Amino acid sequence: MSHAMLIALLMHHGGSMILPAQAFETDAMGGPDGSFHAVEMTPLSDGTLRLSVVPRPAGNNGRTEDRGR
């Protein structure tokens, strides 16, 4: 998740969110730092975006990937 995406999410929720500590456990994040996952942004027909957790693409290079949805 990019810094900009995190800020947008927090600002949409009034500037902060309360999460249980378990949300940061290794099993919940898919690894000790969440690096096994990526965020997918899907435009919806009403002009909003859906943010979803998806498996991280192979490799170590950051990029935008069009999955054809």
C-alpha cells in the first residue's frame, strides 16, 4: 500500500481508524511485514474504488499491474 493510499483511507474515515492489535500479527498480515500481499484498486461503476488485498506479484520490483478487471 502506498503512503498516498493509506492517507486517503485514513482521511476518508475522519483521519484515524481503530484496529485490534491482532491486525498486525504475522498470520493476519501474510508475513512479518505484510510483504506477501499487495493492494488492488478496482474502479466501480458508481465512480468509487474498491481496495482489496491480493497476493503480491512475483519479484521485488514495485509496479502497477493491470489485471484486466
